[in-house]
Amino acid sequence: MITITLPDGSKKQYPKGITGLEIAKDISPRLAKEALAIGVNGQVWDLTRPIENDAQIKIYTWDDPEGKHTFWHTSAHLMAAALEKLYPGIKFGIGPAIENGFYYDVELPEGTTISEKDFDTIEQTMLEIARQKHPLKRYYIEKQKALEYYKQKGDPYKVELINDLQDGEITFYELGEFTDLCRGPHLPHTGYIKAVKLLNIAAAYWRGDASRQQLTRIYGISFPKQKMLTEYLQMLEEAKKRDHRKIGRELELFYFSSRVGQGLPMWLPRGTVLRNNLIDFLSQLQRKYGYQQVVTPHIGNKNLYVTSGHYAKYKQHSFQPFTTPEGDEEYMLKPMNCPHHVEIYKMKPRSYKDLPLRLAEFGTVYRYEQSGELHGLTRVRGFTQDDAHIFCTPDQLKDEFKKVIEIVLYVFEVFGFKDYTAQVSLRDPDNKEKYIGKDENWEKAEKAIIEAANEMGLKTTVELGEAAFYGPKLDFMVRDALGRKWQLGTIQVDYNLPERFELEYIGADDKPHRPVMIHRAPFGSLERFVAILIEHTAGKFPVWLTPEQVAILPISDKFINYAEQIYEKLDNARIRAFIDYRNEKIGRKIRDAEVKHIPYMLIVGEKEAQNNTVSVRRQGQGDKGSMSIEQFILLINDEMNKEKIPERLEELRQIRLQSQNS
Amino acid sequence: MITITLPDGSKKQYPKGITGLEIAKDISPRLAKEALAIGVNGQVWDLTRPIENDAQIKIYTWDDPEGKHTFWHTSAHLMAAALEKLYPGIKFGIGPAIENGFYYDVELPEGTTISEKDFDTIEQTMLEIARQKHPLKRYYIEKQKALEYYKQKGDPYKVELINDLQDGEITFYELGEFTDLCRGPHLPHTGYIKAVKLLNIAAAYWRGDASRQQLTRIYGISFPKQKMLTEYLQMLEEAKKRDHRKIGRELELFYFSSRVGQGLPMWLPRGTVLRNNLIDFLSQLQRKYGYQQVVTPHIGNKNLYVTSGHYAKYKQHSFQPFTTPEGDEEYMLKPMNCPHHVEIYKMKPRSYKDLPLRLAEFGTVYRYEQSGELHGLTRVRGFTQDDAHIFCTPDQLKDEFKKVIEIVLYVFEVFGFKDYTAQVSLRDPDNKEKYIGKDENWEKAEKAIIEAANEMGLKTTVELGEAAFYGPKLDFMVRDALGRKWQLGTIQVDYNLPERFELEYIGADDKPHRPVMIHRAPFGSLERFVAILIEHTAGKFPVWLTPEQVAILPISDKFINYAEQIYEKLDNARIRAFIDYRNEKIGRKIRDAEVKHIPYMLIVGEKEAQNNTVSVRRQGQGDKGSMSIEQFILLINDEMNKEKIPERLEELRQIRLQSQNS
């Protein structure tokens, strides 16, 4: 008998050689039905693989990344089996599971090609094989024999892969007539796969090396239920419509010029209004919390980054340093704002009475990304962080954490991210020597984060060993309107920079102490946040945020004068309006404004000019009746105030203050 | 007889060999008294030098830079004469006039030194010689004889200077016993110099070359009247107090860290508020004039600057280009924003209906300056321009110019620069081939600028040949509170970039045309403008602009709670306040707030808390009585509105609109 420890810590005795599937059945029939793989002492195994020794286990289902990964890995083999059936002589490279689905790199037999037209046939063949419930058999072969097998089969890619492996036995999986070099894990049989969709076909160099053979990469996804596939495809369709690159182009928010440089966004007038509104919003919020804004240069002497450690860490992957004309000084684009803020901290002696010192900056940083990695506003080479660094005493950490959580939750609320989770990342308690900073401070900080999160009513998971070497952190993960997950609003404790820059404050005891730093950025960066926001809202921004709030639509040229009076009044009230001067029918003007997501349309004609009113239309809602322009200004201001929900801010503040007193 | 043409174009006949002094006497005795030098066909001559041929002349007085320059140049010789008397064997390098005064580089005889303690003796000796009214005699010597003279005298510096001159006759000036190699011009005699002050002593390498002999540089200044010296020294004293570096440090507005890099300002919290207020002020103003803001990256591909021509022009004097890690792309810090804005113009086809397109950006640019040239915020390596580029048709130039003039004048008015002049810089009509752009467009542009300036009521001087090769311009020169001149608000026409980037718009004729660009920056840069503003206001900024507007001063700890209620109300009204929590006497709190130039102090004690009022004190003005906080908010808002003088804006607008209709 062996002892199996379950995730909740309970222990069970089972005969040696028991499998994950059998354990799952023993726990509950429902779990057995949903099980896809098993974690054994931290490794992911086949459900059918015998367990020979005592072990800690966890059954993985579709809800776990490990479960999905196993499912898609088997699906890649399934696709390979189908391809081998349809294209005899096909050669295989690698076929992994990826974040959403799987792919396989193949070399097609001479004279054959695959295009999207063939997807349907391949999918049908895959489902046919799947329905036969072929088990995925794991077995071992001596390296030499494995080489012979593939040499005989004429598959140079697998031969190369095996040659790179260590001597000894090599793992293979068999799926019907298809055998593959593979470490696993896999599903018990192909019958789990009920829905399959091939998504894309692309060229890929063998081992990513442009000097080697070009293979064909076929992407697919699969699900345990047909309905899930249907939903996924709908989501993909919607995501395509909401692609921030597409909407950004249509609404003229931002633009990339290859002559300026790849991955360097230029914010167009409308995008700049959006961006400035975000900056203004967060600035005001942060001012309430005692943040002080600073502005620092976009470059720094290389030595600054040598001191901070960023140079050693990033030099290979950064825009390279540059010199003065005489070559006597070396500078770098700043990859982060921290060293500059640290220098401001150091500009004069600091006392405990000065702390917490909260320095905020909308700081533009530059980090090199390979051109293949660039993607719209989410992966760029230059971006503006809504950065801040809080310098505080270890005792102030918890309270500061709560205030930052309050800001982050308020931001989520205002932008409509209702669905979020939080993760606390702590030290690996068994490897404390990997981390910088005093033991006592780590304990204090970890406790402070956990308590702060709990007291602010956050649902958190705690992950051991996920902390950075320089401090524990709290991460938020939000789901957007399409259910996709985005990481937003990391709060990171840092013992490293205060150490490296020898920061000090004079304590109440008149002795020097080292402060702690907190890094935090609720938006992350303006670029990434705007990208997420565009995809979350499909470009329909809240009224307070949207670049153009009001379209003034004169029914004919006769009313342009009146329209301009209306414009002037809105402009004086700092409401962003424009006049549609075009000589078009009013219906057309309304339609165009609707398409451009202008929240309000003010129609002005004979009646309105006579009565000194405007006819108000709300985008997506239709007619709101006639009113004076003053009434309209009250209406729109009221809506904007509600959108920024100051009540929720008050609520969050109360939670924090109450927990403080408890 | 020769014909002498005066600046007003009138002509007079004089005998050959007449001197400037004689002509001045002939024109008016007063002019003769004030004359310091004469311009002869564009060259500056001694007043005593005979004129042998027909010439255009202009008599220079103290009011002309040429007059001052001559005065100070002679003063340098005077100082040299005094030094030679006091330090026999002293050797002389060069001794020019500079912007304010003059200096001489000398090598002292072995065993002697000069310090500030010796200034008085030197000054007295100078005045003694001056009173003797030594004439400055100009004469010529053969190069070989000149060399012999200085070799014999044992002055290696002059020998080196003469060796570098072309063969032939060399000009010398004699002043009593002191003879100097010199091109002139000089005053008729030393008696003109009535007041002298030595200002500073410094080390200077011979010919600025650090590998050569180190000389002693003695700086001085001189005046035709003792009163002028007294005033100048008072001004220097006041300027020292107002030095923006000193006030910037005292008010904690900005900070330079040598670890971040020389000449790279970091804006501290108070400075950032100031900076953001300036940005907000100009943004709102520009929005009224139809500008659209954009945000572009701080770097650009090197090729962009090759296309723009900036690379060829500035590469030797710039931060050097830098590469991606793979070295396959070269980038540069942007030295100006224009190419980025041009790329935005080019992002889509433009029609004449889209013009004028006014793209504005508070764009931070980086330009290398040698470390010796750096000076506070006025000479830096990174600065933020309040930049904008107007793309328009040639026909729109005049109207756009007027609007820009309107903005510039409005800015001068708001910041209290009452005393300004404007200069129109046109082509050299005799060298038209030096300039880019069609003849017809130049004529149109020059006419447009002159008319725009006149119609806006500007007093302008017109300078031929002062235009940039790419277009004519209008410069403003303001005088600050100390009478010092600053150039602010250049408006520059540009035919070059549209040409280089092949910009086009489709005209009403359906054919492609080339637009014109206007560059303009009313502040110049935020850094330089803040420096000027600090020195102009001595750090007493207008209420709307100043970082901290209100100090709330509780009389004792008992009233902190009430003080915080007051703070909350001010904060909600977006008025920038702080509470002086210190346990100090109220008199001390008031004094400290006064010193820090906080415009308003609100004193809160027993009576105020009971009556729900505040006792208001205006900085520099004293008690303003008690009022409710709501009344105070009205009061301060009213003052801020007046400071921003919207009436003046309206006035300027009327001038422009009326001139448009005329």
C-alpha cells in the first residue's frame, strides 16, 4: 500500500500501482468524469499511469491550465494521426499545446499542399479517430532503437530531436497507428475530444532558425463539448471586431509609422484626449491619496542602471547604450522610472516624519521587443507607465498596501471590470536564502499583504515561491467583457533598490533605518490599458473619457450659426463637442455619429433655434427630448459624475478605515 | 569730396578723409557726445578713422550693441595697460568685449598672483589712465616687424597669434605705453570710460585647449557714467537673489542629480505642479485656436533624421545614435518633434479642407550640450518644447500668423512681460539662391508676416538676410523685471520639411499641392520659460500658477480638525492648500508662509472654528479680514480669473478679426 495525500492535506491508502483515474473515481464519480490529468508530486502525469510510491496528488480538470494543456497536447497528436492518414509520408517536427489550443509543424510529402480548404477534411478525420477512443499508450524505447525507427520512417526532424536527448530510455506515445516521440502527459483516450477546429496555417522555420527548413504550422483548438467550441468561435469573432488595432485605426486613436520606428506608438488627437483624460483621472485620485507627481528625464547615465542592477539584467535585451559626441559619457533610455525616483528620495536627508513619500510619474520608458513580438498597443517598444514609488517604514507597509488596493479596486469599478481575482506571491519558505532583505522584514511584509488583502475584502490565492527575489507582491487578474484574462495592477514590495542605493531615513530613535519601497501601477501602462479598454468596451468609452462627447448636427446650413453658439457654450463648460458641417441629410449625420460612438447628438433646426433648445439623442438609446443647452450641460455632467462613482470610492474608503480601527 | 549716406537714406557731401566723429558733430552736438563708433558700409570703425570713399554710415551710441562692444573693447585695453603698469613682465593672451563687459587672459610674472583683493588697485589704476584721455592710435606694422616686437618683449601668445595671421600689414593700437595687436575698433580716447568694476577672476586655457598653458582670466565691466555702474551692480545683486537655480533649490522646484546625468532636470513635486499648470494653461488656449494635441515617442529611427536633414546637420553635436540588441536598426533621441508630426500628416491623404492642421505637443527633446555650457534650466540636455506645427496652404499663412501672434501676445500679457519687441527676418534679396522654396512663396510669406505683424499692432524691425534658409520668421524679444532681454516666441515658416518629406494636399483644383509648415513655441521650452519666469517674478508666481496657493495655519493643535475640514473644501474646489501642522507660534507660521511666497494664509483658531470662518492674509499685503470658506473660494477664483485676463484675449481677438475684415 502507498499513501496518497490530497490537496486538502487528507491522506488515503491505496495499493501500489493505482492510477489517477482510479483515485478520482474513488473520490467522486463526477470528478472522475471531469478529470483530464493528475499532478503527482508537482509533475503532471497521465491519468492512467501507475503510481508506485507515496505521493501528493491533485486531479486536474478543464478548469486547470494543466488539464487544458493535457487535452490540447493529445489533440495535437490526434491531428498528427489524421494528417498521417491523409498525407502518407508526411514528416513531423514538434506539436505542443499552447495558450489557446495547439499546433503541429509538418513537412508535407513532395507535391502536396495544405490550405484552409482542407481543414474540414482534417477535422472530420480527427473526429473519426477520436470517436474510436484510441488509448494513448506510453512506453519506453532505447535511444538507439528510437533512432533506427525514425531513420527508417525517413523523419529527419525526430532523428535530430532524439539525437539531442540523453542516452537511455525515451518516452513514446502510441495513438492507434500513430506513434510519437513525446514526454506526455496525455488523456486516457481520444474519446475525450468531442469538438475540433483548425484555426490557421502558417510557415515556421525548423527550430525557429531562419537558415533551416521551412515547415508548415497548423494551428487548432479542441474542446470536450461542441457547445464550448461554438462559444469559443463566437468569442473569437467578437474579439476580431473588438481588436484594438482595428478600432484604434477606425477611431483614429493611435498610429504606427515604420519611418519613426516599429512598436513606437504615436497618439493621434483623439487618442491623446483619451490618454490625457486617463492621466487626469488618476492624477486626481492619487492626489487624494497623498501622491506627489514628479517629471524625470527619459534617459539616465549608464552607471545609474549599473547601480540599480537593471543594466546587468537587461543589457542583452535593451536598446543599447549611447554616448555623448566626445564619447566620455554613456547613457541609456530608461527602462523603468525607479532609479530616477530613488535619486529624488536621496536628494536630501529624510526623516520618518517625511514618510510615506509617494512619488508618482506618468513616465515613458523604452524597452526593446523583437519585431515579431510587437502587437498593437499591448506589446510596444515605448510606453508610459502610471508609475509610483512609495517609500515607507516597514510598519507603514500594511496601511499603504490597503490604500493601493483601494485605488486599484476603484479603477476596476470605474472602468467596468467587475470580475477579478488577486494572487499573493510569497517566498519559497524552503529557500529563504534566494531572497534579498531581512527575514524579519519579509515576514512583516508578507503578513502585511495578506492582512491588507483580507481586510479590504479581496478574495486571494496565495502562491509560495512566486515572489520576486526582492520582495513579495500582490497581482490582480481581471476578466474582460469577452471573458479573457488580463493581469492589471501589480503591487510589488522592494527591498532591493533601497539596499543598492543605500536609502535611509532617520527614525524616531534618531538612528538611520532603511525604508521599504512599493512599486505600483493600476493601469500598468497607458498603452496596454487603452488596448484592454478598447477591447473590453468595443470602443464605446464612458462619456467622461471618450474623446468626442457631443456631435452638434445642424439640420441645414441655415442653423450653423446657432450650432456655433451651442458649441461655444459647451466648450466653455469644457465639454468636448464638434459640429458636423457637412451638407448631408440629418439621418446620415445621426448614423455617422452613432457609428463613431459619439455618446450625445444635439440636433439643431428651426424649432430649436427659435426656442433656444437642442434636441438630444443618446447613442444606442435614441431620442431624449428637447431641452435648453444649460439643462443638457447639467444632464451630461451628472452622467459623468455617476460614471466616476464617487460613492464607490467612499465605500472603499470606509472599508479601509473600519479595518484600520479594528 | 565723398558722398556719405545716412541711415534714413539722406546723403551728404564731405571732404575725403572725414572721420565719424566729425560727421556726428555735423549732424548734432548731442550725437557727437554720445557717439562711440561708426558703421561704415556694414563694418564697425573707430570714430577717428578717416573715411576715404563714398559710404553708407551709421553712428553707434551706448544704445547699440556695436557701441557698447567698442566701449568694452577699449576697456579691455585699458585694463591691460593698468596690469602692465602694476605687473611689469605680464604676458597677454586675448582680451575681447563680451555680452556684458570684457575680459583679458594674462600670464602673470613668476611669483606674482592676482586675487579679488587686488581689484581695487587695478580699478584705480585704470581710472587714473582713463582720466589722462589717452587716444587709441591705430597703425600698421609689417608682420615680420610685429613678430620681432613681441619676441623681444617675450610674449609667446601674441607671437603665436601673429604667426597665424596672413602676411602683410597688421593692425596695432597704442594706448599710452601699452601697445596691442588688435583689429579694433576703439573709442577715440580713454576719457570716455568713467566707471570701472572688475567682476571675477578665473582660470582659462590658452585657446580653450586643455593641453596648453593655463592663463588667468580677469573679467570686468565699465560704463560712461558712475550711475550706470551703480545701477548695474544693483541689478547684478538682484539677479543673484533671483537666480532661478537658487530659487529653484529653495522652493524645491527642480533638481539635478549627477548620477542621472548632467543637464537633465528632474521636476520635483512643486515644480511639477507649476509645469502642469503651464501645460494646462497653454493647452486650453491652444484648443480655442483649433490646435489638436498629439503624443509622439522620444526616439526615432535614424533614417527619419537623415530624411529630415537633422542628422547631417547635428550628428557631431548630438547624443550619438544607438542600436537594437541585434544591431539591425539604428535609433536616435529626437532633437525635435517636427519629423514625427510630419509622419502624422502623412498617415493619410490630406485635402485642402483638412487645412490648416495644427498639431501640438508638449514634446520632450534631447540635445547634447557640453558640460561647461550647461546652466540651470536655461541650458539643458533635455527639455520639453511647447511645440506645434501648423500645416496650411500658402494663402492661409497670414491668418495663421496672426493667430499665433495673438497667442504669443496673450502669453506675454498673462505672465507680465510688458516690454517686448519683434523682429521680422527676411531673405537676403541679393542672394535668393541660398534659400529653399519657390520665389513666389517666399514673397507671399514675407508679405504675410509683415502684414500680419502690422495688423496685430506689433512694432517690428525688419532684418534682411536673417531668415533661415528654409523660411522667414518672426522673433520676439522680451525684457524681464531686471531689464534683461530674452528671446521668446519665435514663429518660423518652413518650406524645407514639406519638400524633404514630399508633403501634399489635394487642392480645390483636385491637384496635389505642397503645404507650408509653421513652427512655433510661445514658451520656447517649459524649462527655459520657468527659469525666465522665476527670475522675472523672483519666485512670486501668479496665484493660478503657484504650486501652493493656500497655507492653512491652525493657531494650536485644538483646531487641526477644523483646519482639515477647510482643507477638504479647498481640495474639492481644486485649490492647492496645505496645513501647517507644526507646533509653532502662529507668528512663526505666518512668517514661514510669507517667505515661501504662499499667496494666501488662512488662520484658524477659536473664533474661526466657532463662526465657521477663516481669517485671510494675503502675502505681502497683510490681513484681509474674516470670511466663510465659500466666500474665500469665490475671492481666490475671482483673482485667478483676473490674472488670466480673458478680457485681453478678447481684445486681441477683436484686433485680429477687425484686421481680417479690413
